[in-house]
Amino acid sequence: MTNPTGSDFLSRAEAAAADLLRLSPAYAPTPLLDLGEVATRLGVDQLLAKDEGRRMLGSFKSLGGTYAGLRALARVAGTDIGGLLAARPDNLPALICASDGNHGLAVAAAARFAGAPARIFLHGGVPALRARRIEKQGGEIVWVQGTYDDAVDAAAAAARTGAGILVADTTDDPADPVVGDVMAGYGVIATEVRRQAEGHRPTHVFVQAGVGGLAAAMAEGLKDWMAPPAAIVAVEPETCACVTAAFAHDRVVRIQGDLQTAAEMLSCGEASAPAMEILRRRGAEVLTVSEADLLEAPRRLRDGRGPATTPSGAAGFAGLCHALSSQRARFGLGADSRVLVIVTERDLEE
């Protein structure tokens, strides 16, 4: 299976939206906020913020992990998601994944909806609050020493031994169908933005990187629709710049180090191959930001009446602020720019 492009990708995203909405009203479209006060302070024409903290489970990850998990179980059961939910067949295999917190929560939710077990591999840096949320969805936690990438390896090894179905959000296989389903789930955001901002098409999108899946979905779903210069900018911490490394080497590589960052959900050392294929094809750019930028971004959003979020959730906004302060020419930013940022999660402490 190859990555769908253009209208095919949007059709898959629309199908994902319909399947997810049957699960809960909390999968209804999230707000697209017009943050005029912040735009004025930054010196751009418009700042739109897609508030994914209002999504089911409090983050955009509920779109990809839940949809991909249900699709994987439906394939095993020889049906579609509707048939799976109606029948809830006995003896479904476990869903397995690695996570920094949010993806595992979404996969555990998929298992709960279908009546299947879930086993979520977490590294020691995942906060206890996020682990407890997974357990409340019925997921079994498997703690792994090391980094997120060590948890990815452990989850994949468990799946190879027959412990369950791997629902990863990253892979070195450009044609991986499950990761394709994850990105189709993320594409729901793009379909919503296209309807919500039709009269004010953004010139720029700043979005967190992580392993690249969300940024790739935004690039595939929005690039052809945006106003010039139609810039897609993936933002990542300086300490976890795996997308930057993949661009530099023209292939996916695993970066070294402890991957420590205030943006805990972006603590990733290896980009996803399907995401990188899309980001390259769509001419996306990548921008790294400092820990100080990441820590400051949630406060600046909140001061401008934006959503309460975390350094992870505000990473795209942190990238925009950094670009405006020192790299306007590189990204074609000016007083007439209309910028979209994806605020990816709510602040759990709120």
C-alpha cells in the first residue's frame, strides 16, 4: 500500500471522521480560533489556532491511534469498523503500541471500544499522570528502560512474537498500512480546517514534528488548498531533532542522546519513513526551537486568549514566534501573512 495523495488522502480522512463520530460526539470538529490580539502583537495579518485540546481524549492523537486501532481489529475480524463495533467479537487480539502518552491513550481507547485488550509500552520519562489515563482506558502498561525509541523497539518485538497487533505511529516501511491509517486519522484536522477557514486560507502552517505524522497529514491535506506561499513548517525541539536529521541525511536516522525536552510528547529520536516521504514531496520545511521557546509558548498563547496547552501542544506556535523573530525572509513571513498553528493538546493540569 502506498501513501494516498491529494483527493484520495482527503477522502480517507473524511471516512475516518465519519467512523470516529459514531464512537462519540466528542469527535465533532474542534474550534478554529481567530487570535486577533496575538496576530497584532506578532505583526501578521491573522493567526488561526486549531484547538485539538477540545478533541476526544484531549489531543489530536485520539484521531490517529483510535482510528488505526479500530481498522486493524476490523481487518482481523473480516469486517469494517461499523461491523466490528456492532458485533464486538470474542477473542480479539491485543493492540500493542509504544507511546509518550497520547498515542497509547488513543490505542487503548480503540481496544476498549471494540472489547479487546491493549498493551502500551512506555519509557521511564512518561509522566505518571499520562500512564494513569491509559490505565483508566483499560490499557496494560509495560515500562521500558531508555527512551521513546527503545519503547518503539520493545513494542515491535512483542508484536513479532505474536503478543498482538502493532498499532505504531512510526515505521521504517513507507507502505505500512497501519501508519497510513494513523495519518488518515490526523487528516480529519485538515478536512475541518478547509471548511472552517475557506474564506481566509492560510499562507503558512506551523505544526509540531514529533515523528512527522501530523505534519505530513497537514502537508498532504492542506498544501494544494493554501494561499501562496503555502508554507508547511514542521517544528521540533533542538534536543530531539529527528526530522531535521532525516532531511539532512536524506533518509531516516536515529539520533542519539537522552531526548530530554519540555515538549515531552515530542521526545522522539527517529522520524517515520511514510511521513518523511510526504514532507519531502510536499516541500515542507523544518525548524528547531530552544527549550526557552517551548516553555514560553503556552504562556504567550494564554495571554492572547488562546487555549491552555503544554510546551508540546504549543510547539507550532513556538516555531512561529521564533521564525518571526529571526527568520522572516526564510519563510516568507510578513504583515500580510495568515498563519495556522495546530494546538495539539490541552493542559492536563487545567
